Amino acid sequence: MNARLSTTSTNPGHAPTWYAASANDQRVRPVLEGEIEADVCVIGAGFTGISAALELSERGYKVAVIEADRIGFGASGRNGGQIVNGYSRDLETIARRYGPDKAVKLGEMSLEGGNIIRGRIAKYAIECDLRHGGFFAAFTQKQVREMAAHKANWEKYGHTGLEMVSAAEVGKYVKTDRYVGGMIDKLGGHIHPLNLVLGEARAVESLGGRIFENSRVVSVSMGANPVVKTARGSVKAKYVLVCGNAYLGKLLPEIGGRMMPVSSQVMATEPLPKDLIEGLLPADYCVEDANYVLDYYRRTSDNRLLYGGGIGYGGQEPSDLTGVIRPNMLKTFPELARFKIDYAWSGNFALTLTRIPHMGKLADNVYFSHGDSGHGVTTTHLLGKILGEAVAGHSSRYDVWSSLPNYPFPGGNTFRVPLTMLGAWWYGMRDKLGI
């Protein structure tokens, strides 16, 4: 089964993903050396950092982006590539927690991330295999009812692209007998995420922005003109944006302690016969199921099935990546048993206790955003843009996000993982029992 499994990346500095192997741009940007100055220094060249850098570059700011590894090294270049609208908690939950006014304001922004992605792809001619449409799959009638309630709530906030799918109609989107119905989102879709962030990075550079790779930040000195230091250089700036997410490490523990790295696993089959993959996914929609620990999958541009799932609280990578998710793939598509897995990888996303992104300031001119909690492809694009707006003096939308309370995980670093795992076990049992 794994005879051809890739364990080393053909794109130096990246994990051994299908994305890295098929990246359009494999150039290595320079290491930061010496002292430079910029209007804004962005820490992290993932979706959040590059989205903010592009927003600011379009506004005429002189931007420097500092990346510890490679552009899109973390979750931005390893995720399932699905354009999923909204947040990790639905707008009804947000209204109940934070009040209807906050829900209305976040609801107004809830489709914007996908629109930003599509707009930038068109504006900068980014080749990243954009496809339209997403399908949410239900295993139980309880999940169908929850989707119908979710659809009704979304429509209150202007989302008119949702349609319920009966059991008889499931085959229009995915050929499997596992699901009893579901819902489509016509405003969803899928992309090659690494090629997307690389294309956006090229757009930043075309507007005069500078990007430095393999330049891990070792300190951030606050002040009127904060200084971001690496081992071999530094950036003196008027503003700093901290966009490290799950890969921030121990750089700024005052914010790092309020998120937890969580791993998810992804694999890609060998190229499948075209008639087979088209039969399995006739509409070429991306798919994710409705379980608490969910599976997600889609077709790639070269006719592979890219299938993800599993979860590792604390960012642990399982020793057998395909052993975690291949059994579920075969439950969904038993006809794939004879096909090889060419690539398998793991990557971390940042989880907050509230499952709502955490935005704020460490100083008047040092902003941060992290913790998209599994909905990062769209939300990072939105929040990166909002960081750029805040630097430019338009902080009304930033103020909404930064006002949302955020809490440390109970149990501290010692017990946060087992306590979160216990909660996930409980919700997983509810999924299995259909309650």
C-alpha cells in the first residue's frame, strides 16, 4: 500500500506533501541579514501574514515579512484546501455567547474570506486549481436536522447559497452509501492552498514587499519603533503583526498560552483513472462530514483523491499517518483499496478554548491574530485583511474581533491536552450514538 509513499520533500524546507511536490513556485527567498527598516513587519508567511501584507502593500505601505521556514510551511500549505465559509462556531452560538449585535457584525463578515480568496485569484491571476462548491455530509438524521437549523440561521445573515440534500440526491455529489443526506454550499469550493499563498506572496513582492525565509524570529522589542530580531538580522518598523498561529512556538508566551497546536492528517492517493474519480465525486465539490472529529476530502487537479481526518491535541503526529485515515477512506470508497497512497503528512492548526479566533494587541503598534480553530483557509484571509485595515487607521472591524473574550485552556500546559481529549471523546461518542 505504501510502496511509493513520499517521506522526504522534493521542495526543500517543506513537509513531504503533494502540495509541496506540485507547487508552481519553488524558489527560496533570501534569509534576513543585517538591519532593515519597514513601515510594517509581519511575522509569519502563512495565510494570515500574507493576507495582511497584501492588504497593506495595496495601500502603499512598505512591508517586510519574516518567515521561520518557507512561505506556507505550516497549516496554510498543508490543509485540506477547502473553502469553508463561516467560523468554527455557528452564528447562533456566537449570538448566545456574545450577544445579537456581535453576531450581526460577525455575520456580515462570514462570507468575506471566500470572496477575498476568489477576488485575489482573479486580480493577480493566481493558478491554484480553484473549484466551486462544497458538500456537508450527514451520517444521521440528527445531523440532517442540525444542518437544516444551521441553514435557516445562516440565511438570516444573508447566505443564500445553501441547499439541503436528500438521501436520494447524495449521489450527485459523492458516490457512497455512508450518508443519509446533507447540505451543499454553492459559495464554498476548493483550491491548492500552497499555490494560493505562494501566488499571494508574489503579489506582495510585485507591490514592493519583501519576504525573508528561513529567518526565525528570536525576539520582539516593543517601543515607538519596535524591532524584530532574527539570528542574522533585524527589522525596525512602525508596526508589527504577529501571525505565527500554531507555529509561533515560545516566542511570545503571553499569547501562545491561549492557543493549542492541534494536528490533522492528510494523504493523497496515486492518480486515479479519470472515470473512477469523476464517478466518486461527480460534481467535483469538496466534501466534509458532520462528525465532531470530521473527515474531509476532494479531487485534485491530477485526479488524486486527497483525504484528511484524525486529530492530535498538542500537535502530536501519529507514527502511522495512513493508518489513521486510510481505514475511513475505505469505508467511504471501498473501491480504492487497490490504489496506492503516494503522499501522507500531518500539520498543526491553532485551537482556542472558545473555538473563536483571538485578535488583540501586545502594544499600541504590535497586533496579533491566531486560533482560527480549523476554519483557517477563509478566516485567515478575512482577519489578515482586518489587521491591515487596523494599521491603516480603520479599526472598527478589528475592534469587534478584539472585544471577544479569550481564555487560557484549563489545566495549563500539563492538563490542557488530556482535558480536551476527554471532551472530544464525549462528542465523538455522541456522534457514534446519534444523540
